[in-house]
Amino acid sequence: MAASTNAATPPQRRSSTLARQEALTGYLFIAPYLIIAGIFTYGLLAYVFYISFTDLTASFAQKPPAFVGLRNYIRALNEPDFRVSLTNAFWYFVIVTTFQTIGAILLAVLLNTRLQGIRFFRTLLYSPSVASSVVISLIFFWLYQRRGFINYALGTDIAWLRNADRIFDPILQVFGVTSPPNFFRGPSITWTALMVMNIFTTIPTFMIMFLAALQDIPGHLYEAASIDGATGPRAFWYITLPMLRPVITLVVILGTIGTFQVFDQAYVLTEGGPLKTTLTPTLLIYQKTLGKGTQPEASFGAAMAFILAAIIVLITIIQRRYIERANLGE
């Protein structure tokens, strides 16, 4: 009787029923993740967005917090420390993203050769990216000491982690500019030292991405180019770089997000000093929210966090549109 019923069911209807059953099974499998992510990610995100419009200052146990509108956002935009942290983050983003992208491409090209022992060098160069950022920070803390290895090797006596001098000041003074705005004076020597450390630890990760992309480039493209006389740097410029553009887009966007969210290195090595020249937005948000040395201001910290998120999203959209236009040759 069942066989006769199935035989009477149209094939299109049976296919639709099977598709619904498969979809239901899929939803059941991912239901645990959706529930956990909904509660502990999106639920908490919505709650933090809510408290950014309240006066929750003393503790999270304060009930109910009063609605204050955009007061926390206006205060954050007028907060001098927040503007300083955004300026520091901007220099960090520009310099670190540029050098880590270029360095990762060059290192990937170098490791994409068929030399004896190349796997050993790939493993060796990738190893810094698997180490804990706190461990790397402590190693560099020793290197940057006044009596550390760097000063010993260079024969200098520079307090790398306590030097608030701006690196562009000597260059501007050559052109007679002795009192430029702080923004144009560039990052401090301490902040630059932290940038070097971050570039050192992030290049291996992005190098792996570029190396995988390089090995997907068809060899016949280089063979055709060599017939036309395009070898070496010309082949790199006209074949390798265009084929790497999707990965470059990904690396630049990931680098942008990572640089604006930098926290652990500045927290471990300098705690925002000297003279707030290494103060980052996330470090300031942490200090304000949990009240490190001051009264906890959860709502104020939440407002700064959403302003920072908006800045990251805006820069990411601009980068993506610019790179997509470059890919289309506009």
C-alpha cells in the first residue's frame, strides 16, 4: 500500500519534501551553536549597545540604569584621551598594515622557491605567529631594556619603552617646522618599537596566506609571459601582484581590524605610557569600563567601543571599494 502511495506522489513533491527534511536536519545540527552565539555573542552585544545609552557607572549590579540618550557618545567624542588613543591607533594602522602586507608578500615569494630545505625555513619563519602574544611581548620587553640586546648590539643607550619623543620631529625640524600639531609629529619612539614587534609577529601569519595563493597561480601564465620577455620583476608586477589581489584585500582588512583592536602588547609593555603615547582605544575602553584607578564607567566604555567599531567598519568599507575598483582597473 505504501509503495503504491509513493508511486502516486509526483517526483517534484517528493524532492521538495526531501529538501525540507535535509534543511530541518541541518538546523538541528547547528542549533547548539546558534543558541550559544545568540545568547553570549549577539545577546551580549545588544545589551552593551543598550547600556551605552544609560548611566551605568558604579557597577553592573546597578538596577535599573537611567536612559541618558547620546550623552556618553558626545562625551566620548570630546574626550581628549579618546582622541589621543585614536591618533595612536591611526599611526599604528597605517604603518603596521603597510609593512606587514609588503613584508608578507616578499617573504611568501622568497619561500615559494624550490630550494633544498625550504620546508624547514617555512616552519622556522612561521613559528613566531604560533607563540602567545604575551610571551612575545615579554621577550621584546627584555630586548628593549636599556641594557637589553638591541642596545648592546647597536652600542646605544636608548630607553625604547620609556621614550615619548616623536619620530617625525627631526625630519620636520629640517624643514623649519619646530612646533607642528601632535598629529603630524607621528608616533613616539616607544609606539614605533611596539609596531616593530607587531609586524614581526603578524608577517608569518599573512605570509602563509600569500604562499597558498602563490601556489595556485597557473604556471602557464609565467611561461606565456617569459615568451613575451616578461620575467623577474616584470612578471611579479604584471602577473603575481594582480593574481594576489583577493588575498591582499583580505590581509589589509584583517590587518586593519587587528591594528585598531591592539591591546595586549600595549597593556603588557607600557600600559599606555609614556605620556599616553601608546594608549590605544581598547586599552582606554578597558580602563574606563573596569575603572582602573578611577570609578567604573561601563556606559562610557560601551559608547567608546561602538564608536571604535563604527570607525573600523567605515575604514573597511572604504578599503574594500578602493581595492575592488583597482581590481576592475577603474
